[in-house]
Amino acid sequence: MLAAVRRFVRFRSFRWKLIATAVVCVFLPAFGSWAASRYWIRDAVTEQAIAGARESLHLVDGYVSNLFDNMTYIANFIQVDSFLNSVLKERALGGRYAGPDAEFRRFSDQLAVIRTLDNLSIIGEDYFVTVLLPNGESFANYGRDEYDPSDILRKPWMANLRTLSGFESYWVGAEPNPFAGTGEYMLTMARPLRFSNSNVYGYVVVSIPERQVHQIFNKLAAGREMMLLDAAGRIVSHERPDRIGEVPGYRLDREAAIVRSGGRDVLLTSYPVSAVKGWRLVSLTPYREAVRKINGIFNTVIAIQLSFFAAFLIVLVYGLRRFTMPLVRLSRLATLVELGNLNVRSGVRGPDEIGKLGASFDSMLDRIQEMIREITMEQARKRKAELAMLQAQIRPHFLFNVLNSIRMKVLRRGDRDSADMIASLSRLMRLSIERSEETIPLHEELAMVEDYVRLMNLRQREKAILAIEAEPEALWAEVPRFVLQPLVENAVIHGLGRSAGLIRVRAGVRDGQLALEVSDDGEGMEPERLEQLRERLAEICAGKEGVASVREGSSGGSGIGLANVAERMRLRFGDGFSIRIDSAPGAGTRVEMRMPCRGGETADVQSDARR
């Protein structure tokens, strides 16, 4: 059987396989989900109902435990307060007030204790606080006309206080409320007060009206039957006072269960009271009411799933057929590219993954063709540059000999300045047309710049001042020939306008790169012209330009220009080269270049840049 299925599937198309797999993968989980939900829906719904009931009980516990925590806080305060301890212990030991003002001090202490007990009552809540001493004295924050505190000593649960140790408290539970207007019952906790030797010297009793608890039930758990049970399982708080004191006939050994009550199923949930050990909150909710909303959600979801399943299958099959058409086209295109045809394009577009794949495939082909064109153009530029270098390697020795003869004659006549100018011209020509090396040490490039400025000052009336600041470690760095001369030429001709001014050349090593800077204090450039030049340099550094056709320094000098320098440096150093130009009208121009620092051992040579 399995072999027959494999043979059947083997000769089907990729599109058919994809559609069949998608239908099966959607149908099986949908059917399984529907079947499982019908089987397990009751358990899931019950769990959700229990979780909701426990969350509600947790909220109620926060408020109820806050009431009981306040009762415990009052008892703790009375037990540890130094003033109350001193007065109560003195009274318990039968201490006498001596002196003419004894009665006044006795009355003042009693009044201070009562005021302290009054201040312990929380605003908005009724707390009845009583302190009892074995000698019959008592202190309370309520009037004795309402209730006689000594009656508490005759309560049957007072015997249980003698069995407590340390700071343990005894929670009495619900008792009839003697205070008018505060409900039928009250909840009480009591604790013995002890000397340092653990002997009892008094008792503190704190009570609250029971109605404060069932008011919390009505506020936070409306629509449910809520009750508070003590450690013995008796009801100590309920919205119906007649039920207080009863023992419910429910098993509370589980936190949640479905029980029968009044001929219907009821969800019983219990939750321990965090403030009193052994006490529990119990919630009774009709099961149908508890699960009605959740059951409706489940039924609605299942109905929607089944109603949309058939339509989804139709859309899925149609969509898969449409979505796989571009894949077939891309497969055919890949075959043509493999055969060497780079001019084909898929034309597949769209916001989905297949559309992005088609666009990326076409973009990749465009980029490959662009890279081929760039490589071809770059090779052509390199060949052209090599040809130019070969043409510049012609060595007309007779020109140098003639210039040297002229220099000697001028020198014999005593005109040393003219002789120095001729020597500078000779050195400049020798570096321009005789040297075949692609790179020279930076100090030779700086010497050539000095010769160039010396010759330019001979041609113009006002002289330009050249200041060279070169760090010793940068002087022996290898640089391409004529990397600085065109920039200095631009500064003389365009920056200073053949007028007097200062041209500053700086060289140093920064983070492993050779930093060269040429600046002048000339006219500067307008923002529009500066922006155009920056865009052109950016295009050159990005490899989008051919050999620079516009020469900024073509009116005299070498004619290479700033763009040509950038072009040559990019061809040589690639991404390792960067150039930046800054200028402002009337503030001069500054050009900074950075390139890899290469060269031989650094010699301990002091720059003669300050000449």
C-alpha cells in the first residue's frame, strides 16, 4: 500500500505535491482539534471556571487579610510599645502612685493609654480594642456604658489563652456583637501580654464587626455565595447572619470541586486566608453560570473553524497554484543564466517572499553586469594610467644638462637667487619626468612642494608663504607621487588667487593611517560650489567616476587637479582612502586626506618644514 502511494506521488508535479501536502496538513489538525475539543471541552471549561473563581477568591483574600493584619498590628503595637508596657506592667504589679499628685498622675497615665488605643483604630474601620489586667483593671477605646470589659474574662475561650506561648494569638471566630449598630456578630482575636520571664501580666483583645467581612464579599464577589470558615470548619462570616456558626456539609479537602446543592451542580472553590492559619474562604457558584461565557466562546470558535474550513481549502488550492507560478519562471530563468545569458530577467515582483526573491534575483544579475562593467572600466583606466606613466618616463638628459649649465653661469655672475630658482625647476622636472617609481618618501614630496612654491613666487608679485608641519614618523612613509603638489597648486592659484597668503601643509600618523592636510587662508568657496565638489569627490571615492575630466587646477601648474588626485588614490588604496574638504567664504579652504601608512623604517630625521 505504502509503495503504491509512493509510486503515485513520485510522478506528480511539484505543484500537485505542494497542494496535496497543504490540504492534508490543514485537514488533519483541524479534524483532530475539533474531535479533541469535543472530548476535552468540559475539563478545559471547568479548569477555566476554577481559575476564575480562585482569582476572585485571591482578590477577596487580599482585602479580608488586610483587616486581620490590622488587628494583629494593634496587638503587636500594644505588646512592644515602651510607654504602654511601662504603665501596664506597673499597674499589673500593683504599683502605687506616691506624692500629693499621685491621683493626677494615675489619671493622666490612664487617659494616655486610652488615647493611644483610640489612635490605633484605622480610619473608616471599627476596631474595638481592650486591654485586661489580672487585678481587674481594664482599658478600652469604647465606653463602658456600651460594654463592660471585665465580662471578657468570663468568656470560655479565655482558658485557651493560657496555653499559648510567645507572641501567639488566639482567633475566637464569630461571637454575638454587644455594640449597637455594628451588626449581629463580631470577629475577635486575643493575645496574652508577658513579662520578660514569659509570665502573663495581661491580655489584649481586638474585635471587628463581622459585617465588614461580608461587605467585602458583596463588593468583590457579587452573584456568588461567599463564606468565611474558621479552623474548625464553622462559618464565621456570611451574607446571611442565620448561617453563622453552621458547619457546611461540603468536603473541603480539595481546593475546587463540583458538588450538588439545591438540586443543581455548584462549583465549590476554597482558598486559605493568608492572615489567619487554618481559616478558609469558600465560594459557591452555579456551574452553568460559571462556565456559560467560556462555553460560549469554545462553541463559537469551533463553529467558525468548521464554517471557514471549506472556503479555506478552496482559497488554499487557488493560492498555491498562483504562488507556484513564479517559482516555475525562476527555475527556467536560472537555467538560462547557467548557460551564460545574463541579459534575461524574471520580472517577478510582489510584496511576498517569492516577489522579493524574484526582485533579488534580477538585482543580483544587474549587479553582476554592473560589476563586470566596472571591472572592465577600471582595467581600462589602469592601462591608460600605466601608458601615461610610460610616456612620462622619457628622460631628456640634455634638458637637465642645459639647465645645470645655465645655473652655473648665473651662479658665477653672483645671482644666487636665480640660480636657486633654476635648481628648483631642475629638481621639479626631474621628479616629474625622470622618476619611474610609483611611490616616493613623503619628505621628497614635501621638498618638491617647496620647489614648486618657490617657482610660483618667482612668477607673481605677491609671495605665498609655505608652512610645513610634518611629524618625524610620517616623513619616511611611502606616498604616490604628486599627492600634495596639485593641492598646493590649487591653494596658490584658486585659494590665494596668486596673492599673498599662508599655505599650511601638515602630515602625521593617526590610528595607523597617514593623515595629510593642505589648507590656506584665501578666499574660500561658496556653499553651492563646495557642495558640488563634495558630491564629485564622493562619486569618485565610490568608484562611480572615470578618469577625472574636469580639472580644478588646470590654469597653470601640473593640471592634475583635486579630482585627479582623488581618482589616483582611490585606484591605489580603494576603501582605505578618504578625502574631506571644508571651506567658507573668506575663511580659506582645507583639504584632508587619509590613506594606509606604508614605508620603510622610520629614520630619526627632523623635519625642515619650518623653513
